[in-house]
Amino acid sequence: MDNKLKALKERQESIFVSMASLLGAMASPVRIRLIHFLSQAPLTVEVMSSKVDESVANTSMHLRKMLSEGLVRVEILGQKRLYSLSPAVFEFWENYQNFAQKLNADLKLEMHDIYGDINWTVSLSETKNMLRSGEIILLDVRPKDEVIISDETDNVLHIPQADLKLNLKKLSKKKKILVFCRGRLCALSAFSVNYLRENGYKAYRLDISWNVIKGVIYG
């Protein structure tokens, strides 16, 4: 075999091995859940361990593997380590959900049989115009420990789902309320929409994540 061709084939095999290693670094239900939560905002190990129901030690082990493959980044803040997704991983996560749900429709978090038609179906471009004109309100129902300061904007109201009952007066019954949480695989927004509708609000579930909202509506 020609030496150049041999070198090319060896390089090709090396790439295949590295690509398999990347997939392996995500091939765990725990790591998929970590990606799910990190796709919304940077989080500490302590917060993530409570979200994925793992010990801090086990969560750290998974994150170290993901860090070694470049899937996550880490920032040291005093005694804490703040992890965030590499931008390419966020893009992969959104595309992978599309891919997986096309292959298997059962991987969609169907709401219709339980809550009826609650999803917001207006295009994002029109939604952006409606937001600018003050016709709608964006309501973030993620827990407090998943929201960072930079997420707060004049057009987004943050009321954790657990605190909705005590904060209903902050919401207008004259405007449509678009509720979001952690993206398409999160049930908090559906539960919140149902609760708001039961109390006379015109609420809808926004079936996308905060980072997509920021990129499309505020971009």
C-alpha cells in the first residue's frame, strides 16, 4: 500500500475512534440528563446532582468524562465549579432531539391526551413581533437554582412553578402568557399552563428552551 494512502487510512481510523469516544461520553442516561439541564444555563455540581438524583461524587465523575471530551466547560468560582455546555453540544442536543423523535415518535413528551391543545403554534418571527408590541408575556417557570442573572430581561417574568399560586396577581388576564421551562422534554411548563388556564389565564406552552428563545426572539 502506498505510504500516503496508508497514512490517510490511519488518520481516518483515528477519526472514527475519536468520534465513537465522543458519542460514548454522552451514552449514559445520567449524562443525557446533565446535557438536558445544562442546555438551559450553567450550573454547579451541587445543583446538578440534585436534578439528576445522583451523589455529588457520581455527578462529578460524569462531568469529568464529559470535560475530557470537550462536551462541557468549567469555571472556578471560589470553592465552586460552574459547568456549561460547549456551544456545539447545545446545537447537537437540539438536532439530536429532532433526529430521535423522527425515528421514534414515542420519544416526544405528548401533552394532548392529558392537557389538550396547550402548545403555542405561532411562528417565532410573529411571536417576536407580538412580544415587541406587548401582546404577550413570556413566563419562565424554571426553579430558582436554574436561572442565572443574565437570563433576566424586561420581557421575561420568572416565577418558579412551585411559586405560581402565590404570584398569580403579577400576571395579566388580558394578555397571552407563553410559558417555558427546560425545553421540549420538560413537563413543568405543561403543568403550569394547565394551572393558569384553570385560574382564567390565556396560557400556552412554548415548546422550546430558553437558549433558543434568546437566539431567535432576542437575537
